[in-house]
Amino acid sequence: MHSPVKLSHTSALILQTISQGYCYGFDVMDVTGLPSGTVYPALRRLERDELVQSKWESEALAEGQDRPPRKYYRLTRLGNGTLAGAVKRYPLLEQLTPEAKTRSR
């Protein structure tokens, strides 16, 4: 069992954003306004700490939309628990991201 992870406000914001349905790096950057030099290293740390898991989309889907493949992130059970603790620590966090979006994939 992992000990609880203390998140920076930035990492907590990224977890919150992913939990709201914004699941790939550029989407997270767009919603949070954070630069790629902040988002991608944070995503790597969150994955290393087992708070998120990632999965590449299929090449065929990306090619069909004429773009590079996206790496999608989702919260793990530990990530959900850690986010719940972070929301208690940073109460405004819930107000910083838009409602979960619905998207046809």
C-alpha cells in the first residue's frame, strides 16, 4: 500500500482536469492554461507515482483524423483518493475546471 502523496497545486489541478474528462496533454494544457513544459513533466511524475495510467490511441484512429496519436490518461484508484485529499487541501480546485465534457470518440 502506498503512503498518501502530497500534491503540489499544479499536480492537483492536472488530476482534477483529467478526472473531468480532459484526458490528453494538449487538452489539459488548453483547460488549465499551463504550458507544455509544466504539463508533460507533471504527467510523467503522476504516472510514476501511480496516480494516473496512460494508453496510446490507435495509429489508425489518429491517421483517420490526420494528426499524431494521442496518449490518453486516466486516474487510478490511488489517484482518485489522492485527488479527494487534494480537494480538501485546495478547496477552490473544484471551481477551476469546467464541468466534465461529453465528447463523441
